[in-house]
Amino acid sequence: MPSNPKLHDPRVDHLFAAVLQLRSIDECYLFFEDLCTANEIHALAQRFRVAQMLHDGATYDAIVRETGASSATISRVKRFLEYGADGYRLVLGRLGDGGKLRHTRARAARPR
């Protein structure tokens, strides 16, 4: 599977291997809350939602209204959807139904 060789690094491999160990959305919350700032998590979530909406054929105006993303962010995501490594398409295809989660869940209490 093609990917950017500039990203390949043993530290990045180790990070991705760690992500693959996560078994639930709750575990993802715990890990990413420790790894990223709240703003970084929200930015990633926004970009992914933009990708979902573009994949589903939404207009820029609809995407801005729903996500608050700038036109620059939307354009960047669109460029990666069209010319990137196909990571968005891979995940959106696996999620199915326009990339939406098939269920909702309340966030479980954090173990201490």
C-alpha cells in the first residue's frame, strides 16, 4: 500500500502499532486524551467529518455550516481524497454507510 516515505520512521511505526492495540472507542478516548490536546483531537475529528461529507457529495457550503471548517481545510481534505494515499477512502469504505458509526455510545467513566 503506497504511503509517503517521508513519514516512515520507527517512532511512527511504534505509534501506529500502539493505536492498533486499542479495542474500543472508550480506549481511544483514554489514549488520545493523553496523546493529544483537546484542540488537536477536535481538528482531526473535523477533518474526518469533512472527508465523510465530501465523499458523500456534500457542497462546501453544507460542510462549512455543519463543521465550521474553513474553505482551506475543506480544499486540503478534498485534495487528499482525490490525490492522497487513499487512507480516507479505505476507512470510509470499512465504516460503510457514509463513514458513520453504526451505533452511539455514552462515554464510560474513566478508570483510575
